[in-house]
Amino acid sequence: QSVLTQPPSVSAAPGQKVTISCSGSSSNIGNNYVSWYQQLPGTAPKLLIYENNKRPSGIPDRFSGSKSGTSATLGITGLQTGDEADYYCAAWDGSLSAYVFGTGTKVTVL
Amino acid sequence: EVQLVESGGGLVQPGGSLRLSCAASGFTFSSYWMHWVRQAPGKGLVWVSRINGDGGFMNYADSVKGRFTISRDNAKNTLYLQMNSLRAEDTAVYYCARDFNSGYWGQGTLVTVSS
């Protein structure tokens, strides 16, 4: 049972923008950094955002992250067919002493 | 180049044991926290355990506490996950990952618990 809640799916046309929300609590998002991962079918997760809004080398600026209170958001602009994947948020939970992942969101490019 | 290669997965009966390994290369292994994360077929990512650089501090998810043991051999640049008392719900692809800010994950190894 994940403690970080995401919408099951979001969709948009190519070139458009989507946002994915991640809702948590003060024990995780509220007091710790949030990361975001992209997972293509049959592959390992790929880090898109770390420490709320930082992009690793090689991640295009079409991907952005933000955090406010106990929620975080991933934004993807200029949507491409290659962006069709599952996306997960994640954060350390101090109360559980465990790293927690979100429920996952499937992005569909219409 | 950083590489993480998992091995040791396979088919095991309920109640059985299995040890996973993660061979690391391309970085100073002893300097980094390491994690295990699993993903059941068609399901989401679930964090399993982590261990600090010198192997003296570990955390576990409640679902595996008391059954799984994470360890590391810094001389061999290898991370381990000893899994005992395996259950059907432990069936998953198991990934090892370096500190979560780095984005380095292995390709995963499949563990199937079934009679």
C-alpha cells in the first residue's frame, strides 16, 4: 500500500503539456526531497528529477519538478510519443524509516 | 562507466531461500548507499531495503523485515540480498540501485516464488 498517491493515468496530444501530481504527508514529501522516475515497458526506472526540481545530466528541460507542502508535481512539455511510459514519484518517509514510491501514473500520447 | 548487474534470481518454492547479488563497477562502491527495489508483475515500484557505505546501517520495508537481509562486500564491490521464508507475494523483478540521487539502477533479476 503506497503512501504517495498519483493519478492512474493522464493523456494529451503530441506537443501538449501534462502534469502529474503526487500527494503525500508531512512525514515524506513535506519534509524530504522528491524524485521522479520514468519507466518504459520492460526496462529499469530512469531518474528524471531529484531533490524536487533538479534534472540529471541528459534529461531535457521538457521535464520539470516542483513541490509545495505535502504535494509534488512533474510537468512534461512538448509531449512526444517516446514519453509514453509509467511515471513514479518517490521520497524518504521519516515515520516509516523507508523509501516510498508513488502509485504510478501512465502517460498516454493521443 | 557505472554498471550494476544483478544475478541470483530464479524459481523457488514458498518457504525457500534465495540470495541475490549486485556486482558494481565504475565507481567507489564503499562510498555509496545501496538499495534494493522490487516490482511485482504488472505492479508498481516498491522499495525493499538500503545499506550504508560501510555496511553498518540498514533499513527494511515492513513487508520483508525479519525475512530479508541486506549486506555488502566492499572488497568485492558486491551488494547482496538474502531472502528467506519466501512467499508468493515476493515474486517480482528485483533491482539494485545506487544512491537514489544518482539514477544508477541495474537491469533487474526476476524472482518467482511458486510451487
